Amino acid sequence: MIGVFDSGFGGLTILKEIRRQLPGYDYLYLGDNARTPYGTRSFDVVYEYTLQAIRYLFSHGCHLVVLACNTASAKALRTIQQNDLPDMVPVFADGKPQKRVLGIIRPTVEAIGGLTKTGHVGVLATQGTVVSESYPIEIRKINAAVTVTQQACPMWVPIVENCEADSPGADYFVDKYLTQILARDPEIDTLLLACTHYPLLQAKIEQSLMRLLPEGHRPVALLSQGAIVAESLKDYLNRHPELESKCSKGGSCRYLTTESEHKFAQSASIFMEEEIEVKHIDL
Ligand code: DGL
């Protein structure tokens, strides 16, 4: 199976697009809903939680795990790839690990490049992703001329996790963070939703931009990661036949949560637009 991991519901926005583009594989989604949000936690805690999830997915039939979580990708991916993987999994004859973990920041950054016309990009993310500076660092590696302004949106994940994304109360916090980032750089023409939970607030974000931008203002494009990550995974599987051949192909999708099965199934089945089978686990 291909494992897809997030701190909670956010990774479903990535999984949905992966399944749309790569329907033939079997998937195992793990949401650590009991310990969400990750975005306000320290480096060590996010690293520890992410490692536990990867160990679980590896030992339950996954050869490839996608970290469908920017916070985990920013804070834990590199250490896990460099320090933990070599001790955790056997290697192929060429010395490469037989199981792999993929993050979502690099493919996202590679896709941003040509999209901005003003050269000003806004990054909306969790506190953890913002403080890691991963996006500005990676974007500058590809195009040093792009101005990156980051905005932490700490209330957005709790709103999504508590199923309040459609409530009128969500408008206040959506307006609040968008007002702040647009005031800090009015030339932004591309806003990246750099947290996988945020596409679940996309309708609110679009409405808020319409309210906040003055008439005649240049349009501000919203960029979410689902399609980008799916495209990049497809490419990765094409380039790594040794791993691709280990991924089973039955078109199934199973779900695991560290919270209540009932709560997860209720919310996730609405978003995935199908009945889902979910099992509670402890990490
Ligand atoms: N959805 C995750 C991300 O992309 C984490 C959100 C959180 O748990 O704070 O950053």
C-alpha cells in the first residue's frame, strides 16, 4: 500500500487528488487526530509523532509513505530520511532504502515558480511551518527574485478539525489572517495554501478575498497542493520502478485514526464523497 499521513483531516485534500490521478493503487491513510494540531508543537514533538506514524505504516504494509502534512515535512522529514531510515529498512543492491518517505514542500515549491506575475508570493501555513522557514528557503533556491511573505494561521486547523469550516464563525479568522498578510505585502498575486487543512476552508478564503480586495485590484490566485503532490508522486513512481512494483494495485483505500472512528468517518466520508472504512489505532 501507499501510506498517506497527516496530523488529522488535512491530508485528505492530498489523498483525494492522489486517488483521482492514481486510482489503481491501494492506499492506507493515517490521521493523528487525537494529537492534532502539530503546527503549534515543538520540533522534537512533531519529529517523534511523525516517526511513530511512519513506523506504524511501514510495519502495516506500506513501502512508500507520503507526508501529506507541511508541518511534518518541514520539521521531521529530513532527519527521518537521513538518520532514521537507514536503521529502519533494508536496502536494495544499489544501497537505496527499500521503503521511502516523501514530503510535500519540495514539489510544491517547484510548481510555484512560473505562477506569480508580480514576483510576490504569500505563504499561509501553520506556526511550525512558518518558523521552520522551509518555504522561503526552498523558493529562493529556485528563484531568488521572488519575494515571499509568510503568515501563520493558527486558528484554521482547529476550525477544520472541529468541523466548523462552513460556520459563520470561521469568517472572522479567515478575514483576520488574510488582512494581515495582504497589509504586509499588497503586491502579492499568488497565495499558497501551505497547510493541507486549508483547502477545506477554500470557499471561505475565496469569499474573504472578494470582501477584502478593493475593486479593480489585480486578482490573487489561490494555490493548493493536492494536484501538485499527486503529479509529483506519479512522476516519482515512474522514475522508481523498484518501489513501484512493490505497491499493490487493488484500487482500495483504508483509513486509520488515533481519535474516534465515528467522528473520523462522519467528516471524512463527506469530504471523500464515499462511505469509508476506518479503524482506531494508538501510536
Ligand atoms: N495539515 C498539516 C500541515 O499541512 C498540519 C496541521 C496541524 O496539525 O497543525 O501543516
